[in-house]
Amino acid sequence: MSAGRRKPWRHWVRVLHRDIGYFLAALVCAYSISGVAVNHIDDWNPSYRIESTRTTIEPLTGDVDAMQAQAIQRLALDPDTVKGRHIAGVTRFVLFIDGGGEARVNPATGEAQVKLVEKRPVLFEFNVLHLNHIKGAWTWFADATAILLLTLAITGLFMLRGKLGLAGRGKWFALAGVSTPAAFLVAHYMSQ
């Protein structure tokens, strides 16, 4: 190619596609993992691990402070994680635990249920990004990411020409990519 000759437009499409792909690779991986997790939200909590156990301890006695100390000791709770308490009549004493957990005790019978909540490492952070819990400037960055993903999809359509490009076998993949979600939408609306 001579120094004065312009590069074909497909060259710039490939450059754009490649560089956007490099830039978005980590975020697309995070969004994809989060997307699979959130798709199954009816089956599990994708952001938190919740452990609930039932047990029976000795009945609680004394004033509220004494009952709290007894419950913490008998349920083997870390006192630093207990952030509050609540008495609901004579049958329920509740300790509030860091992260949304709680211990419910019937002071008279000692019947107890402890619910501990723990963030799922890495997956929690991926979901924070994907579900836009950060808001503010992240919203604008996420919008820009969506536009870049759209650009990635469009440039991908035109990277190759001929029998391997959109005019050849590419049209069948593009058609499948459009018709598959369309078929699911039609089936969804027909079943309602």
C-alpha cells in the first residue's frame, strides 16, 4: 500500500471493534456473570448468602440488657456484630446483626432462630455494578458502556465481507440472533 493511499473503511471498523472489545472485556465478563446469577433470582439470592438455623437455648431472664447478654453468649454470636434489639411482647426478643441478620428468641421457652447474612464475594460487587446500585456518575458510564456495546455489535456485522461476512453466512447468524428472542417474546405473549 502506498503512503498516500487511504485505508479502506473496513480497516477502521476492525480497529474500532478491536479496541472497544479490549476496553469492555472485563466489564462484559462481570456483567455476564452477574446476568446469569440475577436470571435465577427465584432460585437463590445472587448477592447474599443467607444461613438460617433453629435451635433451643436456656430461657432468657432478667432485664433487657441481661437478656441480650445471655442470648449473645448462648447463641455464640459475636457481640460486635449485634447492632440493636427489639422486644415484641413476651414471646419474641430480637437481636439485629450486621448485614441484615437477626436472632429471634422466645425468652420463656428458649426457642431461637438465627439468620446470618453474608455478602457473596465478587458476585456482590458484580451485581452492584450491573444493577446500578452506585447511581450518579456510574449511571453515565453504564450508559456509555451500552452505547459502546451497540457499536461493538454493529461493527461486528461489517468486519468481514463476502461469503464469511453479512452477505454470506453472517446473515444466517444475524437472523438467528434476531429470531430467537423474537420467538421467546411471541411465545410469552401468546401464553398470557
